Amino acid sequence: MSSPVTIWRSHKKLSAYLNKEGRLVIWTKIYVAPVGFEHQVPYLVGIVQFDPPAGGERMPLQIVDCEEQDLKVNQKVVTVIRRIGKTKSEDVIEYGLKVKPRS
């Protein structure tokens, strides 16, 4: 578990990536998740190539708000902030970047 201060500092950086557009390079479905993500399986993850104004970088991100059959190579996606992992009542809720298909 990360400390509340570490989580708060990482949350401050999320706004720089909010609503950035990119394209889906490749994706896969995860059936065996790492610790803390077992409750989400199966879930989709993909490599996203961001448009040049965002630096043209590639990032691995979880894909939300769609089904696997709806995904296509080079499909436009947009970043969103969502809760990550599973929290207990005494833990701090962590948020992170994910992507969803552009509508």
C-alpha cells in the first residue's frame, strides 16, 4: 500500500494527461491479474500512441467502457481518470489513467 502522500503527489500529475487523444496500437484481454486487480478480470489493456501535441509517446493503459469486439487497430481513444485497484475502508482511494474509445 502506498502512503497517502505518495498517492496525492501522483494524483497531481494526472491532470496533464486528462483528455489526451491517441490511437490504439494493440490490445489484449487479461484473465490472470496482479494482486489488487483480481476483482476486475477479465479486463482489456492496450498500447496507446498519443498524438504529437502530447509528445507522441506510447503508454500501456487499461481500456474501459467498451467490449473487445468493438476495438480496432488505429481506433481513436481518449484518456480518462478512473479508480484503480481495490480499496479497503481504511485505505486511500487511488486513481489512475485509463482510456476509452472516442465517440
